[in-house]
Amino acid sequence: MAIRADAAHAVARPRDTDPEMGAAASRQDPARARQRPLPDPKPLTEHGPAHVIAMCNQKGGVGKTTSTINLGAALTEFGRKVLLIDLDPQGALSVGLGIPAQNMDRTIYNALMERRTTLRDVRVHTDIPGLDLVPSNIDLSAAEVQLVSEVAREQTLLRVLADVRDEYDYILIDCQPSLGLLTVNALTAAQGVMIPLECEFFSLRGVALLVDTIDKVKERLNPQLEISGILATMYDARTVHCKEVFSRVVEAFGDTVFQTVIQRTVRFPETTVAGQPITTWAPTSSGAAAYRDLAKEVIAL
Ligand SMILES: Nc1ncnc2c1ncn2[C@@H]1O[C@H](COP(=O)(O)OP(=O)(O)O)[C@@H](O)[C@H]1O
Ligand SMILES: [Mg+2]
């Protein structure tokens, strides 16, 4: 899908609130109005090479990590082999899957910085069949500084991924909340960027800046990079504000916005404590169903 920075800037510009729009939005749910039946994914007979997607938004707390875990787990339910890469020194992705990364000696940091360490050496299996993880911990915070003096510093992750790419159908990279060198590495290694977006007005400004960065990386480092889609998270159809923001995002980005929206529910914070995806923690919940729908959309891309 085409990347449109102008659209991103337009959507972030404040405009007079239209009282009519508010009234209309309160009557109907714009997310539900866009829902169409999603085709069931075809089974695969062989695996790889992986399609690489960076989960990216420089704002924290918008659902990047939650979406990485749950989209990954949902993709495995459709027979896809998935590798998740934790590229945030906070290590929340690892924790969310019950992997005690804080105590691990070898993480993504070692694979990025040491020539003799490969992703095969640092990846671990999770409790979900078909779902592997490259963990991260606070060690990674040094990489941002250390990478600066490397040759082809933006391509470090791309180079490292080549080792495992043929084994997986999807590689999802959970980015940290910044547009620094690690995130640029993720964008350089990826074919797609998924932008989880919390449905509130101030989120929109960040998207404009993110789309600018994606444009620059596409132009200078990775011509194949596309926006896979914008994912509305923490959606609450009971608030007019949320529905208005969603309508505006759809107005600006059209089909680039996934039809699947992720509702706000306490089930997600619960899964973090459980160290499991929602698809196994609460398999019949609406949250699990939503990530399965998202997986169908991603497979159909
Ligand atoms: N749809 C949701 N509804 C309610 N809480 C959510 C939802 N998605 C994520 N959360 C919670 O919000 C917090 C931030 O989410 P997280 O995925 O860690 O964001 P990020 O990785 O962008 O910083 C976490 O505590 C998570 O459990
Ligand atoms: Mg995170």
C-alpha cells in the first residue's frame, strides 16, 4: 500500500469539531460498519522465506508488544511458523511470553553485536508450538550507542535475520518506543510496518512523524518497505472521542487501516501477568477472536 505522508499530516492537524459528526458517531460504531467477512487462510505445504513485519510506533503503551505476541500466536493457529524478535531493551515481549530474559546471558544484543553469535544461538521456543522468540533485556540499551560506529549500522538486523529467514513464514519485530537506530534497523530489515494506534487524538500527531521516518527509510535504505496497515488498539465504542479519532484515521488512510480493531479490555493486562498470549489464556474471548481476524488480514495481504 502506498505511504502517504501528506495524509498523515492532514489527519494530525487540529480542525473545528463538527457537532454533527459527534452526534452521528455516537449513534453508530464506525469500526463495526467496516467489517467484512474474512477468508479462511489456506493451509501451507512448506514454510518460508519469512515476510518480515516491524511493529512500530514511537509512542509507548499503544499495544505494540501486545499485538506482536497475539498476532504471532494467532498466525501459528493457521499453521504459520513465526519468529518474534524483541527489539526493546525493556524486554516486555519476552516477559509477556513467560521467558525470564532479564537473567539470560545471550539475547538479541549478542546476535547484533558479536559476529560469532547468530540468531539460531539466541532464539528460544515458547510454549506455543510454531512460535519462537529472540529475547531481549537491558543489555540491548547499549546497542544503540555501540551500533553508531559499525559499518552499515542500519543493516545490522537485516544481515542477522538472513540466517533464519527460510525457517519461518513471519518474523515480527517488536520495536521500542523511539525512532532511534534500533527502530531504523527494524524498518530496514522489514518488508512491512504495522502501526498499532491507540484511538485518541494525541496519537495522530505521532503517526505523521512515523510516516515521515518510514518514507525516509524507504527512500534511502529499503525501497521495498510498505505500511502493512494501521491497527486501532484499545478501541472503545462507548466513547465518542474514540470513534471520531478512528473515523479520521480511516478518512486519511483508507484501506491501509485494518478492518480488525482491538477493543480495550482488562483481559490483555491479565495475559501479561499470565505470560501467555490471549489466544491460549482466554481462547474464546473477543480479544482472541480479534487477533485471529487480524492474522487472517495479514495472511491475505
Ligand atoms: N486492547 C487493550 N485493552 C486494554 N489494555 C491493553 C490493550 N492492549 C494492550 N493493553 C495494555 O496496555 C499496556 C501497554 O501495552 P503494550 O502492548 O505493552 O504497549 P507498547 O508495546 O506499545 O508499549 C500493557 O499493560 C497492556 O497489557
Ligand atoms: Mg512494548
